Amino acid sequence: MREFEKAMETFVPPPPSRINYLNAQYGLKSWLLTKDHKRIALLYLGAISFFFFIGGLYAMFIRLELLTPQADLLQSTTYNKVFTQHGIIMVFFFLIPSIPATLGNFLIPMMIGAKDLAFPRINLLSWYIYMLGGLVTIYALLAGGIDTGWTFYTPFSTTFSNSYVIAAGLGIFINGFSSILTGLNFIVTIHTMRAPGMTWFRLPLFIWAHYATSLIMILGTPVIAITVLLLAFERLAHVGIFDPAVGGDPVLFQHLFWFYSHPAVYIMVLPGMGVISELIANFSRKNIFGYGFVAFSSLAIAVFGFLVWGHHLFVASQSVYAGMIFSFLSFAVAIPSAIKVFNWTATLYKASISYDTPMLYALGFIGLFTIGGMTGLFLAALATDVHLSDTYFVVAHFHYIMVGGTLLAYLGGLHYWWPKMSGRMYPEGWGRFSALVVFIGFNLTFLPQFILGYMGMPRRYHVYPDEFQVLHVLSSAGASILGVGLLIPLVYLIWSMRYGKVAEGNPWHLPGLEWRTQSPPITENFDFTPVVTWEAYEFAPPEETEVVGKFAEERV
Amino acid sequence: MAETVEHLGVGHEASHPALQHHFENMEQQREAGNIGMWVFLVTEIMFFGGMFLAYTLYRSKFPMAFASASNHLSLPMGAVNTVVLILSSFTMALAVYSAQIGKRRNQVVCLILTIVLGLTFLGIKAVEYHEKYVDHLIPGQLIPGHPFKPDKVHLLGDAAKENVEMFYWIYFAMTGMHAVHMIIGVGLLSVILFFAARGRYDPEYHSPVEISGLYWHFVDIVWIFLFPLLYLLGRHFEH
Amino acid sequence: MSEHIVSVKIYITIFLALMAGTALTVWAGLQDFPGPLNVVIALTIAVIKATLVVLYFMHVRYSARLIWVILASALFWMGILFALTFSDYWTRDWL
């Protein structure tokens, strides 16, 4: 009998309590002063959804303007502000915190068998810091906006831009602390608060992914903090370390900026990969193929991700020799990601797959992330990057990973753990339908952009030659479909909180530790300290897993 | 689960009043706090690292300008500050020691000494900054109406006036950031002092003193590097 | 308590060593050594002083290996920042 089935036999679950973390205490103060990681996760969920909506509005204006080759909807400076703000909001206030702050906060203690994170009050503080950073940024948007691009390149941002650079920079600076505190909390928690028997190699891959993400948050975020601060002071003093007038180098800004911002994209995608590992294994009812490889590949991505930032500076007067080093390393960083894709695919082979909504998102992720990743290789190669840099090819590449990857993983995870978080099931039919709409809308939006970029359409331009219009119209049409596809879950998820089918503790019948609690969980997660005696995703003990191929006879 | 280990609220030995509900025991709580502070110090290392990078880059580009500008800094004040800060690290270590052996009065004395030394450092820094202000060496338009004028700086070798301003930018950025961290440290230690005076810390529980100590020592280490790199660059040219 | 308590004697010794290091670094800063030696000496002394503070005042000498790993990673990452950035600046003149 499988180990976890043996454990389940002797385990008599306590009768589900009517009290859970949602109704344990009422009132605004009990939410705003909570120390419960699950409530904090929901606070983040609300805030992040709000910022995603704002970022989405900016995207809508971009796509509307790009329907025609002329500048008819927005003036140039306004358009500059719109794409800048779309980038800032989406990167710093949605993508970076999304999965770690909502799903990570909610699940990490439960998955390791703990009652909470190591520092619950710091967790709450990180949310307040996030809100403060968000407010300061919103002030910058409302006061007049920023037009430098989310990358804030000097000398435009320090000397020539007439927009609210300092305010926006301050908002990002503050937000960085939220990221750092979250990462710090996760690292300490995973090191010190695992339940008895929960060894490192029994941890769900979701945990490994978040651990690796936290490493990046800790090592990278401080560098953007100091960079933004130096930028702000240079703007105030009218002179600084990026200013050639005193011997400074504007490209130093790019080095410092991308030292963080490249690893930041791994902060954005690694948690998504963690979610996908969970979804693929669980919805295939099969041990994940190559657990060790997937776990270590998360760490490898975190480390290698810090070695490649110069590929953003290939055409920025960086030395060609440095370019060669960075190009080589950029190819290398693709390897651990590819390992994950291979392992997920191998998990699917001969598995018992159920095509529930989370699985649809996971399958979408694998395909779209692969496309995004492979197009990154074109950009890693020095020669092709010269042509593709600053074109729509780059835009399509990173949207395939950020939207086709991270956003899909976020939605998949949200649906998968929705019964645990809310105690209700979402409507499966609508879930699958909107997953399909999102997939179609997304591809229609961004596939044409690869072609546009290849044909020479520059990014951040709102005026373009007539021959590009057809592709732009297709892209904008896709964007409206994508928008609809994203609004539908907003509606039915909120609807389900009141009218959805009540979910039991383990609605998917899965072995993970988070499913051994009631739905929604009690505030302390567990009534007892769990003792873990089984491996992760142990759908079948090692002796029972089928081995195909020439080693089959050698297995006992 | 195969067995339960313990039920909440049943079978606990009397736990220390400072034990938080989500930790099993004081040892786990102490370990977590310690690792947490070290992880935070990693972020501080990377934070200052960016500025050290800028310093290294521009110093290698304009060695004589940097040396000239550095010579205009007050070596006595820098050296005294170094001594003051190392002394404060010593008293901080003694404060932690006193907490470890449960001597409340010693804790309080050592913490007060550390704070006083920290404030001394800041005071000397303020005097230095004031001198820079008087000499018109505050870069750019940071002080509106009081622009940078490097006339007081004696230029060595092929030093260019513009690059002198670069040195002072980096000087103010690095020592300024360091001073901000000192101020935060003094504030932190004041809170710790308040609780130490009320007997909050004992050999079983003195984590806050320990981790504040880690922070304080880190700030000291940053200065240990800042002092030679900013104050001792070009002294050998003029002797 | 698995905490190791460092004796006052050790603290005093380290403090005196740090004072000596400070005096040495000031003296060395005033001497004109050939080539880049001034910088090398200054940095070496600073690294030794910092190491003493880390090992004894911050108790890393008596701490779990995890702490060593955390500290070493931070230094290594600063190294990455420096090394790869300078791979650009120091090779710009080559072409």
C-alpha cells in the first residue's frame, strides 16, 4: 500500500470546525492588524488585483492607440507615459509580488506543516510597505505621470525628462522593501520551521521555487534600491555619478539597473514554475519526473540569473568582449528552464491527466513559456540581438513569459487552491471556458508582435509605417479578447465566495500537506504538529513507478 | 499523518513569556531571529555594494582627482571617528555578553555607552559636513543657491576639477547612507535600552540585543572600509 | 541554550587588535609605497579588521555553518557585481 494511504488509514481527521481563519475574528481591525499569513495573503490578493487592473487599463490605451499608424488617440508624451506606467505597475506592483505574496504567503506554512511564517508581524509590515509604495506611485501617476520607460535610463530620467521621476522612483524604492521582507521571511521559515520528517527533499517543488525566488529577492533588490536612490539624488542635485559632465557614465546606470532587473524576471517566473510543478504532478496523479533535477534547477536559475544582465546592454556601448561573456551565460541560463520543461513533459507521459481548469492553465504555461524562452535565445545571440533589440520582438518575447508564463501560472494556482482559500469551488465550466479565451486572446495579441519586431517595428513607438497596421490590428483584437478572458474569472471567483459549491478539506483528493487541513483552514492551520513520513507527490511508492525502456528489467 | 506529536495547549512545559505562538521553543525562535538578521545584513551588503562599485569605477578612472579631493577631508576627524565606532562595537559586544550572563546593570551601561559613542560619531560627522558646506564642496545644486566650487581643493598631478565633484558626490552618498544607518541604529538601540532597563532580557531570552548587535557591528564594518577608501587615498602624495 | 558565550578577554584582545589595525592603516596611508601597494595594504588591513569583527564580535566563529554560507554568498554576489561590470569597463579599450 502506498505510504500516504497507510498514513491516511490511521489518520482520523478532526471534525471540521465551523471556525476558520476567515470567520475567527470579525471587523476591519482584525484584518488590518492580523498576524495570520492567510489573511495577509488575501490582503495582498486584493491589492495586487487592483494594480493589475490599473496596469491593464494602460495596456488597453496602448493597444487602442496602435490600431492606427498615426498618432490620433494620444500625444507623444502621453503615449510615453502610458507605456511607462503600464510597465512600472505591471512589473513592480503585479508580477513581482503576485505569486509569492498571495499563494506563497498562504501556502508555504501549510506545505511545510507550520502554524505561520517565521515573522508574522514583518509579513504584515511588508503588506503596508507595499501599499505605501503603491500610493506614492499612484500619486506620481496622478500628478502627471512618468515618461522615461519603466527602465528609467539616464540621462533622460536624470536630466531631460519633465515628469515625476523622483516620486515614481520613491514608490519603487519603498516597494522594494516589501519584496525584501517577504523573501527574508520565506528563507527563514523554510530553514527553521519545517515539521518533523519534512526533510529538504520531501518539500513540494512550490517551496523550492519560492526559496530560490527569495534568494533573488534578497540579493538583487537592494541594488535597484540604491540605484533608484542615486537616480533621485542626481535629479535633485543636477549632477551625479551617471553624469558625463563630472566624468560619470550613463551606462553605469544600466549596469546597476539590470543587475537587479534581470534577476527580477526570474523572481517573476520562478514562483510560476513552482505552481506549474504542483499542477502538473497533481493533475497527472503521478510522481513528478526528476524531482531532484527540478528542485536544483530552481536554484540554478536563481544563481545563473545574476550572471546575464549585460544582454540588456549589447547595443548600449558595452564592450564586445563583455558582450560575448554575457551572451554565453545567457544561453547557459536557458538550460535549467529547459530541464523543467522536459521534466514536466515527462511527468505527463503515461499519466492519468484530468483537464480541470488549473491543468489547462498549466499546459498553456508549458507551451507558451517554451516559445517565450526559445525566442529569448535569438536575443541572447549578439548578432541577431543587434537587429531585434528595441523592437516588438523583445516585447513579444517577454510578454510570452510574463503573461503566457507567470500570469497563467498565477491563474492556475489561484483556481487550484481556491477551495482551500475560500472554502468554495469555482464553477468548472466557466473556468475552462475563460482559460480557453485567455489562451486564444493572448496568442492573438502577441504572436503578431514577433513578426512585427522581426519586420522592424520599434518598441515604444506609437507611429508606424502603414504596412504594419494589419498585424497591429490583429494584436489589438487579441488584446480585447484577452481582456474579456481575464474579467470573467474576476466575476465568477467573487460570485463563488457566496454562491459557489462548498468545498471539503481535500476536494481534489491529493496527498499534499496543505490538503490535510480543512477548507478554509483554521487560523493555526493544523490542530496538531504533523509528522511527515512520505515523499512529495507520492502517488505511488518508488517500487511501483513504471520504468519504460531498457532499464525496465533491471528494476526489482 | 502517522502520529501526532503534541496538541496545542496540552502538555507544554511552562514556556517563556517571550515565546511566540508559532514557534515550538525558544531555541527555534532564537535561531530564526538570528538567521533573519543575517539575511537582512546580506541585503545591506548588496545595498552598499552598488556604491562601492561606483567608487571603484570612478577612482580607477580619475585617481589623481580622487586623491586631491580626499586630501581635503579631515584625517584627524576621520581617524577619531574610526576609533569611536570600533569602541562602540566593543561596548555593544559587552552589552550582548551582559545579557547572556544576565547582568542587567551592565547591559544598560554598555548600551548607553554604545549609544553615546554612536551619537559622538554623528556629531563629528555633522561638523565635517558643515565644513564641506562652508567650503562649497556640496555637489551640484543639492543646496540650492550654494553651488559646488572646488577652489579650496589643491589639485595633484593631472586631476581635473570636474572629477573632484564626482569624488564629493560619492563621499556624500556613501557617508550619508552610512550616517542614516547609524541614526537608525541609535534609534534601535534606544528601544533595546528601554527594554533592557526594565529587565526584559535574561540568559534565556536576549535575541533582540544580539541581533541589534549584529546590525551595529555591520555599520561599523562599513566604516572600516569607508575610512581608508575615502580618507587615505592621496595622503602619501603630500608627504 | 546552544549559545556559545565569548569571554570578555577575547573581546578586549580583538578590540586592541582593531585599534592597532587602525593606527597601522593611518601610518601606512602616509607612506609612499611603490605602485598600487598603498591600496593593497589599506584594503588588506581593512579586510583583516572586518574579519575580526565578523568572527568575534558577531560570533560567526561560533555560529552554525548556515551563517557562514549566508555571509559567504553575500560576498560572492558582490564579487559577481564587480567582476562582470568590470568585464565591460576594462575591456572597452581593447577594440
